[in-house]
Amino acid sequence: MLADGDGTALISEVRAAEATRRIPIIVVSGFQGMLGQAAILVTDVLVKPFDENRLLALLKDAVAQARRSQPRLLHVEDDPDICRVVRRTLPEDWHIASAESLAAARQALSEDEFDVVLLDLALPDGGGEELLSVLGRAQVVIFSAQEAPASVASQVSAALVKSRSTPDDVRETIVSLLHYKDVRRESCEPARARSWDRMVSE
């Protein structure tokens, strides 16, 4: 119970909003069992008086959980300018890793799991399509200078050609695949109607 309202109602509001529904919630209360059905919506509950170390441990776990809940993207691209523009186009809180070669991509994939892989087909040490068999459950978006062969395009979620795609096209393709359709443009740098050349020069 809060001084100006019902805490359980606030929990429900936080979970109902797209922008906050993944935020971990730790309830600190003097009464056990007061949450009722809202108990399934919270990360954990501490009953007063509580151990300070227990609270710190819960907060640490909650922060780690929040970080894991953000989309994880691997951008396999040997052009650093393209990598920089894509990074600026996507929301700042996403975890984005870059790999400039097949070898670097394989190393990144061996160390982490990704939700989306943005893949260039022309890499210094081979064709990006060589990675398709090791990408696991990641959604794959080909983003290359040449149109992907039909045999390759049929194995991925989407295929974009650099000369026919804006930075905004890349962002919207990735966002739609992740079902983050309500991510607001204010969370990243505006990109609509801006060319790659203009963004690279900024």
C-alpha cells in the first residue's frame, strides 16, 4: 500500500504498458500475501524487516535480467561506416555486436546467443551464407550489395539490397521480426528519408 494509492494497481499498469512490461519489479512490504493475484507479475517480494544483502542481491539479479531481455543483434559486415550507421539507427539499449569477417562472426557466435543476425554476403574471408548453418534460432536478415540468390534467400527471414534500402528499412525489418513494433523512433536517431551516404558523413 502506497500513501497515495494501491501498489498492486501500479504493478498492473507497469506490466500492461509496452514500454515497461519487461522491467523487473521487486516489492518491499510489511505484509506478506497482500499482493493477491498481482504476485505473479513481480520478480520477487521482500517482507520488512529484510536483510540488506538480500535486497542488494535481488537488485543485481534484476539488473542482469533486464539486460538479458533486450534484443541481441550480431552485425556481420566489413564496412565500419555501415556498421556505425546501423548502430545509430537502432535503439540505444539494444545489445549490438559487430563482426568484420566469417572468423570473427564464428567467434562471436561461440561466445553468445543472438536474436537477429544482420548478414553481409561478401566478406573478406568468404561468403556470409557459410554462417547459415551455425546461426541457431536467430532471425537472419541478409543485407548485402548484391541480391541474395534464391537458394540463400529461402533460408532467411528477410533479404535487403544495400542500394535499394534506407537505414530506416533496415531498422523496421529488424523491429518487425522481433515483434517490437511499438518501439518509438524517439529512442534512436531519426533515419527516415536519409541516405546511407548522408548518415555516414555525419
